[in-house]
Amino acid sequence: MTDQRVVDAQRFINSYNVGGIPKVEENGRTSWDVMFGLTRVLQHELRLGSYSDTFGPGTLGALQQNYPNINGSSTNGAINKIISHALYCKGYPGGEPNGVYNGEMSTSVTKLKRDMGVDGAYPGDGVTPKVFKGLLTMDPYTRIDGGRENVRAVQRWLNGSYINRRNFFAIPCDGYFSRDVQKALLLAIQFEIGMSDDVANGVFGPGTKQGIRNNLLSVGSSGRWVSLFTAAMILNQRDAVQFDSVYTSELAAQVLQFQRFCVLPETNKGDFQTWASLLVSTGDDSRKGTAVDCVTEITSARAQALRQQGYLYVGRYLSNVPNTPPNKMIQTGELDVIKDNGLRIFPIYQTYGGEAAYFSNGQGRADAFAAIDRAKYYGFKRGTRIYFAVDYDAYGYQVTDNIIPHFQGIKSVMDQFGVGYHIGIYGPRNVCTRVREVGLTDASFVCDMSTGFSGNLGYPLPSDWAFDQISTITVGSGDSFIEIDNNIASGRDIGQNSFDMPNIPLGRQDVVFDRSYRDALLRDIQTHFESIGVPETGGAGEDVYRIFSTTEAFDRVISFDSYCTQLAQTYRVRKAMIQAVMMWEINKLNNPDILVDQAVEAGLKDDSSTGVGQIFGITGTVARNWAIDNNHMNGAKLNAGSRDDRMIVWRQLRDDNNFNISMILMVLKYEAANLNIEQPHLNTPEGDVQRLLSKYNGADSYGQVVIGLYRAFEKYHSMLRNR
């Protein structure tokens, strides 16, 4: 929506044909570009010589020297116009921007200072340098949607109490905890410790730690230290806490709850460890945890050293980053060593995950398949939680655009194929919280050791935290020496100490198809079809109505190759078996098939074969129920005798290509059980493959023609996986 007053501000900026004051778009929308433009115009009017988006010490000092309190007596028309335009951009009436500091501006500035909480420090209607600095930001000074009034009360109090300290500037008063608010709180604590403006820096360093240790709070304590402590509790979403200057028994009860939540000593007091957990993501990083994660193999000597130090849980990696050191994945026999030494393990899945570009829905699906594959490889049982890593400082928009879609991809695969496995997340606080809030994970492994991450600054510990990574330390010596990340454990996840037999592939697994072999494979496919009387297009009988040419059908099959590869790797089968069925069914699809599907949807026909695998609704329902019973898929069983239930499966078969492809495999596995032969595996004899293909369609002739397609696909897949 266009705001004419903002357009006026933009035109005002653009009226300055001065180097160093870039033009802004006249779109009527307030933005940082507008605020930066007004800042540069102010610097020009202050005769600073060089201009910057930053309202820094030079700008502040020039204002303090020349215009320490701009009010109705101000005669600098240009600066008065800047204030008027900035007020409108900030959402306050600014009167006519004619260069006069008018009554409307006076009223708005008075309200602005009250909203900031600095009206006591700066009485009257004048604009002081620090108020001017706050005016030329996008920071809101009124509560915005989702903001909390108790947080806003803390923000206003901090501003009012410390605005006259040299390096303390007005923070937002929007009801949101942020990194600026966290730094302001730390500065306030340093001021109360007695640090000078030259020393106070908003960093949780040795002097701050000692100062907090010297100010233990308990029931009966009062004064600013208690105000700061209750402020810290409120900022950490302890909403039952009252912002107060007296340490009451009610506050002590809330402190006890917080200490239990963070696994701190339960003292009921405002002691150092409690303060530390309120102020920085690591809390007291000298705490000894009961969990570790590491990239190093846990040998018997290292396991014993860890147990002697009180550690119970070990986080280890399911896989390595391809072709990249170190060798961080679980080693052969390591799970037995961990178990035999009284430790429990929680698995982590991470190949890369170090920048936003890695994360997408498709990559999430691929990661989920790979994690399931590796978890089964090691024999992790149902109930195991796998932590998927977000190992970088993701900004809010990246969480929205990349991380959440990535975990939606993970969940879509885990919900269907990750039988009994739970989804956890490793990452900064904000990332973990936001992914949990949309229902994609059920436990967080928090990288709190990265105290400078924007996703940790100003965010409370996630409510579902299982492990809290706070420091890197070493344990043991000689053969038992190991570097670990020291983690606090909440008890939400106690890891695993018993395992199924490892599901190790008995042969090389299929890999993604190399498109440089496309033309050669296509020629083999075409040759096979032509040998059985199916030309490139058209044909005899119903083939006259074929929808796709052989080439078009082939390209469609290959477009699903990544998914077929992931499915085949997870279930330790040959993808050629799945692709052979798809190739036949897509190439033979005709217009009458579409008409039958339409009749089923209209209720004129009970069932039909549908989708890329041409599977009947009843076949899909029965095979799906069998797969659920045999722990091959997740989900609630449906009644194959109910048309309503069959239609649920039928529509998914028709509309969801990935589901249909997965059901091709489940139908083949189901038919293997019916034939009382081995489940499909990496070395299934070709004779059994043909028997399964025959059962898929219910006719020996089907198996006889489709086995030729299997051979064509397998010829190239075998070459690629063995090269």
C-alpha cells in the first residue's frame, strides 16, 4: 500500500543532487533505504563531508555539539524537515514538512520518547541525538504482532535506565527478544557491576562473570540487580515471572523451574550458573555434561575414559561427507564397544549442510532416504531418533525458504519409509524452534557453543531440547585421548544401547544414472519394444491410442531416476526392477486408460489401474497394508473391502508419482511373500525377478516381455555401480 507521506520523504531525499546521497525508489513504502537516505541527508546538513548509512559517533557528536535538543526553537529548516519525514516513516504524524518544528511534531516526539521509555531521561518535546538516532532506524517502539507486553516493559525500562550511558542506544520496544536486546541487557549488567563506558562492551567476559558471582540473589534481595534478573527471566520466555525489583518466594519458584529445565543445580537462587544460562547460549561453559558428540571412533579405551568422566550418551555420525575427510562415521564394531562399556548412542546425519544453498525439499528427501539406509545398515532399532544437521548460522528468511522445506522433505520420506525412526534437528536455537513449531521434528540438539550465531543471540533454549552443545574439551590421555563436544543432556533422548543385526548390502548398491548413457540405453529399450511389435509411436490394437512415444516414456522414467535410486538403496533392491515396470506401463498408456480413470473418479466404475505403475486401488491397498504389517512402510492400515478406503489409495496412486513408484516396489515385495520366495534383494536371480514381474500383472506373458526391459536397465546400472 502506498503512503503519500512516505512518497514525500522519498522525494525529499531525491531532491538532494549530491554525491554520496543515492536516489531511492518513490514507492511509498518505508524501508531501510529510506532511513539510510535520511541519515545521509542529515550528515550532509551537519557538514560532515563524507556520508554513510551508519548513524555513527561522528553524526552523534556533530548533533551533540550543534543541536543537542531540537525543539520548537530550532531554526534549521532542513533538519526539521528530516525529523518530520522520519516521524511519518516511523508511523507518527509529522505535520507539514515545511521546515518548521510544529505542534504536531512536538506531540509526536513526546509520544515517541514515551514509547521508547526515555521520556524521564529526556523530558519535554525535543529531539536529542540518541532519540534522533533511534528515529532514523526501522526499529519499532510500539508492540507489534506477536510481541509480548512484559518484554516491551523490560525494553522500555532498559532504555530509560541506561540511555545516558555513552555506548547505550535505544533498543526496539516491540515485545520481541533479539540480539540487540540481549546486548543491551549485558551492558546494563556491566554498568551495575561498575564498569566504565570505556570498559563495558556487552560481551559475557571474565569481568562480567566475576561481577555476577559477586551479586548472588535470593529471597529478600532487592534493587536493580533483581530487576535485571527478572528481566532476563522474562526475555527467556518465563512469562509467569513479574518484572520487579524484589526477589520474592514466587520468583524463587519460577527460578527453580528454569533450573530444572536447563538441568542446573536446583538452588532457587539467582546464582552464577542461572545467570549464565539466561544471558548466553552456552550458559556456564565450564559445566560438565553427560553427553558428547565427536568425529572420532569410540574405542574401548576412549569409552572407558568417557564413562570415568560421567558421560552416558555419545553422538556419532551415520555417514561421511563424500570424498572429504575426516572419516567421522561409525566404524565397524564401534556400536558394540559403546554398548559394552555402558554408553548409549544417538545418531547424527550430516553430509554437508553448511550453507543455505544445500537445503531444499528435494535434498531433504534425499537425506532422509540416505539416513534410513545408514541407520538400517548399522542396525538401529525402531524408536531411534536421527538428528539432521543445520550446521551454519541460518537467517530467518533462510529458515523459511530453505530449512523448513528441507525438513518437510525429510518428514515426507520418514513418515512413509522411516519405520519407527524419529526426526531430530541439530542447529541454532531459532532454527530448532521454528522447525519444531511447524511440527517437523520432536527433539533438538542445540549448537549453543556457537554463541555468536544470530540464531542463538536473543533466542531462548528450545522447549524440546535433548542435547545442548556448550564446549569442546579433551578427555583421557594416550590411547584413551579424545576431543569431544561437551553436551548437557535433558533426558528427552536417552539414545540406544541395543541394535538389530546390521543390514549390510550384499553387493554394490545402485547409483544415480549417468545421463551420458541416455542415448545408448534408449536404443536398447527401443530395440526391445520393436522386437515385440511395439514401434516408437502407435502400434496395433489399443496401441493406436498410445499417449507417449517410446522416447517420451523413457525420458519420463529417467526423470524419476533419483527417487528410484533412493528407494532402491533404502530397500537394498535393484532399481531396474522398478524402472522396467514403469517403462512398460508408461509406454503402453493409452487414451482409453484415461477414460477408465475418469469413470472411477465419477463413480461409474469401481476400480482401475492408474498412475506411472498402473496399479489398481485394491492392489495398492492390500500391498500397502502388507507393507505396514511387515515394517516396510509407516501409516494406518485401510480397509481393502471399503471403496472409500480404496479410493484414498487410488487417488494417491493417480496423483502422487513418488507414492506410485514406491508402491510398485511394495507390490513386488508383497508378491514375493505370496510366492514364498526371498524378498527382492541386490542379488535376486533373474528367474525370480521374472516371476515377480509376472505376478505384478497376473500374467506370465507380462513377465516375459518386461524382463527384457529389466535386462536393458540393469546392463547400464550394473556398469555404473561397478565402475
